[in-house]
Amino acid sequence: MGTGTGGDDSLYPIAVLIDELRNEDVQLRLNSIKKLSTIALALGVERTRTELLPFLTDTIYDEDEVLLALAEQLGSFTVLVGGPEFVHCLLPPLESLATVEETVVRDKAVESLRKISQEHSPVDLEVHFVPLVKRLASGDWFTSRTSACGLFGVCYPRVSSTVKAEIRQHFRTLCSDDTPMVRRAASSKLGEFAKVLELDYVKSDIIPLFTALASDEQDSVRLLAVEAGVSIAALLPQEDLEDLVMPTLRQAAEDKSWRVRYMVADKFSELQKAVGPEITKNDLVPAFQNLLKDCEAEVRTAAANKVKGEVLPEDSRETIIMTHILPCVKELVSDTNQHVKSALASVIMGLSTILGKDNTVEHLLPLFLVQLKDEYPEVRLNIISNLDCVNEVIGIRQLSQSLLPAIVELAEDAKWRVRLAIIEYMPLLAGQLGVEFFDEKLNSLCMAWLIDHVYAIREAATCNLMKLVEKFGAEWAQNTIVPKVLGMANDSNYLHRMTTLFCINALSEVCGQEITTKHMLPVVLKMSTDQVANVRFNVARCLQKIGPVLDSSALQAEVKPVLEKLATDQDMDVKYFALEAISGMYLFNLPTYIFSETFSFSSILFFFFSFSLSP
Amino acid sequence: MSAGGGGNDVQWCFSQVKGAIDDDVAEADIISTVEFNHSGELLATGDKGGRVVIFQQETENKSQPQCRSEYNVYSTFQSHEPEFDYLKSLEIEEKINKIRWLPQKNAAQFLLSTNDKTIKLWKISERDKRPEGYNLKEEDGRYRDAATITTLRVPVFRPMDLMVEASPRRVFVNGHTYHINSISVNSDNETYLSADDLRINLWHLEITDRSFNVVDIKPANMEELTEVITAAEFHPHQCNTFVYSSSKGTIRLCDMRASALCDKHSKLFEEPEDPSNRSFFSEIISSISDVKFSHNGRYMMTRDYLSVKIWDLNMENRPVETYQVHEYLRSKLCSLYENDCIFDKFECCWNGNDSVVMTGSYNNFFRMLDRSQRRDVTLEASRESCKARQVLKPRRVCAGGKRKKDEISVDSLDFNKKILHTAWHPQENIIAVATTNNLYIFQEKVN
């Protein structure tokens, strides 16, 4: 290491880094902390342990972002202090970071502690790490006790049975801590801790804690217990679930606080998976019905998202949904809350694959139709965006009569974001409705968007045309949309004329060389004499864009003279983009020219200079 | 001494007075809020100048037991600055409307302070070490010749004189269109509420860019506005319960478990109006200026212009106790209306074991109302009684009829001297009373 060699230049940058650890500028301190490994490397393992780490342990007064970076760095510092043998030297600074008030910093410190716990030998773990966990767990301030909750799980599997007993005892104590902060932390780590415990202890220790936390006086603790319940249920054998977990979960689904019920609804799929098909069928389905009918809209929204019931037993899934879920769904379709309806609309189409063709036509189709007529655009959009699910089962034709008015209404919605959203589904709709239906009903909409007064809509409409051509092919494009697009080149509004250019930009590649050269290029070239400068410079940009699609003779004979002319335009921007197009295009095509006989490399250069020198 | 207990058999004596002792009061120095922290070791005041001053109780000195409640300045900082809302062409005052301490989470202390629009979370921490040792310069800042560096030096922390720092940790903005009148920290330690004239928002202490609107009483048409929210507070133990009071003299209790929006209250506390007392001023004087839960969470106290009422949370139709604060003013309402005093917002507070309540009045009088003995006493915070350990004498106001000796006539009360803000130490018989620009600290006389 560089420490012994006198007057060493290589020390200078390190010296700067060290000095900046205490610079007044936060950004400089942060930079230095991020290069902590460089400093440690230069100091060597010995001095890192004896000087750098004690300094860092005391730096907890710093700004959060500095502390956060420090907590992260220390997680991968083991090599720099001399390997696993000395890893425990990292504990003091991380311990002090685990007690700061900023949650992000504490969490990062805990994450790093968890990481380095794996690098402790079993002996070191008991000698150094476990005492630290105990210190944190019995700390005066709740910040340290919350941090302790996240550390039990990583040391438990690797310590002796006496220490295990102590750890369990500490965890128990924290679960009944005075402050809700600590109980929340314990509640959120309960599932994780249960996973590393022996099954007997899960039953004897964890279950009572779970039951207690799930009936805590604080809503915020109870709702975290729901998640723990999911993890615990997954650990227990089927025959114990009914006695040990279900009473508590049932109680949670009927909790007085909507936030707890929301959590049950939100975690419903995981819950089903954890308790298995039998209990789901007998127990969770009635609970779920209640959640769908909950008095709080937030709960209904969360529940509506889960109506597909992915984890129901294969054989009875259809029956359960038909007899128990569908009646509730029918009510939700006309819910008073728009968020509930829109959550339902985003998943209801998925039911058709489960229920099959006949049920879909008989039961779901009427619901789709109601939702397609909903007063909130979001609901309608969610139905339209999921049309593909239905298409697979019954074909979209069944819906098309109702679909059309819904689409037209969305397409003309006063809010441009709604119009934007429906445009994005156009290619999907076109694919499923087929070209005939599209031409007949939707084509005019797509064209109308091109002259929308909001730029974002015109832009999206342009992009939409490209996607449609990808679907329906160049021939279709030539017959239906290209004439209309090119017709706009004569519009009196220059914004519409520019839209023609933007469409050509988007379409040239998908339409191919022939259409581009024959139909589009003449229009573009003609527009180079437009009286509005914005149009002219967009002609230049357009020519650059479609250049690669054209053949070289067209480029030489038609494009080049026009660009040359634009390059001498009076308008600065037109000139700029024309020159840009010239240099861009010829560079792009460079290889072809080099190998063709008519051009040599030097002539290209000359060509180039003559432009850049021209006034 | 029973902890924080003691009724009116407590003899209050002067302990300290803070602030300038001259008659020329600078507007910025007017105290706008007073609040003890949860241990009572710290006492914070906010003023119209946007400053927060924190006093710390001196550690107990065995040889001088009388000095045990001395509070000395611990930290002073500028919490809010005057601002200008350019969109609405409105000045935003820097005046601190409320201060609330957070339960202690580590060695540092945290408090929320708010003006009309912006709530800030402050950290007050101590520092007694500083790093020393540079590589490229001396401690005094002179640069060393880089060529002479032969070894690297790691800075070391050395002890230094104690420094108290106040740093802003979070700034909660854009949550309120109207003026914030209350903030209250939830017992779950992670959320708090803030109330303005028409709305109550719920915030997470770690999230500054959004809050949830839990109560909104703004009518679609502002011309239909008949009442405003005047104060709001969380229940001390039940994290789901909060109350808010209105300008119509009602208190609504909301249960956040029932639904996400608390537009529908669970309980409405309201006393039917006495028709014989009805007058032009009835509505104004029934407006509630402060609402406070008792420490045990069973009762709440409300202050309106003339009285303090104590409500049992289990009884909505009338208060269990009503105390007249200055009934003698009932005949003066007309002139109090003319000089705007009728709109003064008096606050109230409980003692540590909920047996006595305190609230302010005019002429620098404040009232101690003993609930168990149904006795009350009027005391005065004045410079005349500024002698150390001098016992405060009860004051009496002549309520009409013949004025007795020692009584003060209603007409000679000074309405410019008012005590709006008071605070009671959470465990001990120590009180802080804010007169215009002075903070008086009184304590129980120790024999």
C-alpha cells in the first residue's frame, strides 16, 4: 500500500478524498463516501479497521443522503477490512446507522447488516452479531428496536439452541412493545421470522404472537399481521390451518377498520394460494363475497381486482364463480364509485376464458355492454383494452354493435387524454375487428384524429397509422389512407400540411419504396416551396427521414436539387435542417457511394465543402 | 406532591418570565403558541415572527430544590419566513399557528410547526464532537504543500462544547387552500392531521408530496357556507378517532375505520341552545376556539368565548361539566364585538392527571378550574408578582352590584392584555402562560 513511500504523488487524490469526507459541501462529502472503497484500499485493512471505521461510526450527524450512501457501502466492505475474519469490525458503524430516525437510512443499515451477517463464522455470529441484535432489541429508542426486528431472521438458523431461545424471547418482547412503531416492524417481519423457525416453535411461539398482533388496538399493526398470516399459513400443514390461522384471518376479513379489510382483499390471491383449494372453497369464498359488497369503496376496489380467483380449484372454479362471485360482480357493474367500476372493468373480461362461451354470452356479455356505456371513460377504456380475452372465447363480433358507439364517444371525448388512450387501442381493435369492419366504421375516426387541435393527439394518430399499415399491409395503405394523407398537403392550415409530412415520416418505411417514391415523394418535393418556413424545414427533415427508403437515382435526380435549394433558403432554420439532411443522408449512404464507380470519396468531400462554404 | 395532580390547594408561585420587560411590544415578538414536549423537559414557543424558541428544564439540583423548574433557552430558530403567493396575490404570514412535539424516537427531538399554509418537521439534536485533521491543510485553513504529504491522515472526532442544532427535515406543502388552525400527531406515530377552515388532511410523517383529505365541508357553492372548522385533534390512544370543532359550537367525532372519507361523523356533540340566552352574539360566542382530549382519552374539553365545557365521549347531548370563564363579560359583548375581541381564540389545557383545567382570559388573568372540587380560581400573570417564589394571589372581578375590597371592576379590565395560550407540564405542576410577548412560568410552591 502507498502509505510508506515518501512524497508519493499517488497519495494526493486519496488525500483529497479523505479531506472531503468532512467538506462543508454535502455533494463533495457524498462523492467521497461513494468512493469509500478507494480510500479503504489506499489505507490498507489495518488502518481501515483502526482509523477509518471509528471515524465513520461517529459520522451519524450527517445528512441523510450521506448516511444512506455510507450504510450501503458498508454492506460490501468485508474484503476491505481483511475478509470474513474481521467482518465484525463493520458492526459498530452499522449499529449507529441502525438507530437514526430516517427510515430509509435505517432500512439500508439493516440490509447491510443482513448481508454481512452471512459472512460471519458461526462463532463470530454468536460472539459479535447476536449481542448487537440484542443491544438493538433492548435499546431505549424505538428506532433501534425497529431495526432489530429485521435481524432476528438472519441469525436464527445459524446459532445454538440456547441462543435461539433467547432470540425467540427477544422477538416476543418486541411484538408487545409499547410503541406502535416497533409492533409494526415486528408484525411486518413476523412472516419472515416464522420461515426460519422450527415447525414446533411456529405453532407454539409464532401463532400466539400472530393472534395478538392481529387483534392489536392499532389498525396499522393489525393490517400488517394479515400479510404475516399469509406467510405463516404457507408453513403449516393443512390440518393445522383451521385451528391455528383461520379464526384470525376470518376475523381480519371482518375487521372494523376498512384498512384491515382492504389488506385482506389486496392479499387475497396470495391468501388463497397459502391456504389451499379446500379452505378457499369453504371459507374464503364467503369472505370474498362480503369484501365485494363492503361498505368502503377502497375495499371493493381491491376485491374487484381479484374476481378471477386464479387459485380456485380447477374442477370447481367455474361453478364457484358462477354461483358465488358472479352475482356480486353483477352488482359491482353499477357501483356508485367509479374506481370500483374501473377496477372491475380491467379484470371482468378475464372471466370469459374461465366461464366458457355459453356463460360468457349469457351472463358476461350484458355486463360488458353495461360497462361500455358507463359514464366514466376510464371504465369504458378498461373494457376496450382487454377485448382480446373475449375475442378468444366468443369472437368480438358479438360486441361490435355496442363497441362502436363506445369507441366513437371516447374518440370524441372532450378530454384529450381520453382520446389519446383510445387511439392507443386502435391497432389492437383493428386487428380483432378485421379490415372490413375497420374501413367501414373506424377509418374515418383515425383520419379525424390527424386534424385534432391537440398536438399529442395528431402525433399519436400518425403513429397509429403506421401500426395499422403494419397490420393491414402496404396495399391497403395505398388504397385507403395514403390518398387522404396526401390530400392534406393542400390544406389551408399549415399544421395540417405538416401532419402530412409527419405521416410520411412514419409511413414511408412500412409502405415500402414503390409507394414512397411514386406517391409520397412528389408531394413532399412540391411542399418545398410552401410559404411557411416550418413546413419547408419539415420537408428537409422528411426527406432525410425517407431517404433510406428511396433509391439512389431518385435521391440524385429529385431530392438533391430540392435540398440544395432549401440550403440556400432565406430562413435560418430551413437552411440548418437542409444542410443537416444533406450531411446526414450522404453519410448514411456512404458505403454505397464508395463502392459505386460514379462517386469517389474525395468527390463526396468536395460536395460537402461546397455546401458548408456556400453563404 | 401528587404527580401533576393537586387541585386548587396548590399554591402557585412565580418562577420565571421570558421576553423583554418593556411596554414597547414588537409585533414579531408576540407569542402565538406554547407547547411542552411529552416529558415536559422541553417547552417550545412560536411567535408572530416565525421563530421557535425552545427552553430546556435544568436538571434537578439537590442543593437548590426551588430551582428545579428553571427553563433556559435551549435552541432558537427561524421556522417560517414571510412568503408571497404570486398566483393569488396573497401574503403568507410567517406566524407560527401551532407546534406539536413528536414522541421521542431517538436521542434527537422532533417537532412539527405550522403557519397558515406550510407544515414543517424540525429535528433538534445535540452535537458534542467534531472531526479534526486534514491532509492538505492545517486546522486553521492554511494549505500544506502537497509534495510534503507522505502519509494519509484519517480525521478523528474530538469532544467539543455542546452545540444544539435545529434542522428542517420535512416540509409539507400545498396541502391547504385555507388557513391551517390545527395539527395533531396520531398515536400510531406515523401519521398526523392538519385542519384548515374547511378541510382536514391526513399526512404520513415521511411523505411530503401528498396527503389524504379525510374531511371536506366546503359546499359546492361558497355562498352556502354556514360553518367552518375551528380546531381538530386526534384521540390520545385510539389511532382511528379524531374530533373537530366548528364555528357553530358543535364537535364531530370521526372514526377512520368506518370509511376512508370521514365526511359522515360517528358522533355529534352538541348542547341545545338555551332560548333565554339567545342574542345577536349567540352564534359568535358559541364558536369553539379549542378542543383538547384529556390524557386518559375519556373526556374532551372545548373552549368557547365565555365558557369551558367538558364532554364525556359517551354522551353526545350535553357536556358533563360547564365552567364559566368570565361570565361578567356577557353584558359587555357589544363593545367586545366593536373592538373585535369577541373573535379572540382562547385555548385551554388539562393538567397531568386531568383533574384541573386551565384557560386564559383578559387583563392577563388566567383561570384554574378544579373538576373534583368544583372550585375555580383566577390568577394573574403580571410583572408586579415577578419576585422569585412569590405566591400568586387569587383575583376577583366584580360581577355587578357593589364592588368589594380586592375586587376589580369589569370596566377597568384591560382587553389588550389577553392570555390566549397556556400549557401545563405533562407530569408536574408547572405551567407556562403566554401574555402578549412574555412567557411566564409558574410552579407549585414547594415548602
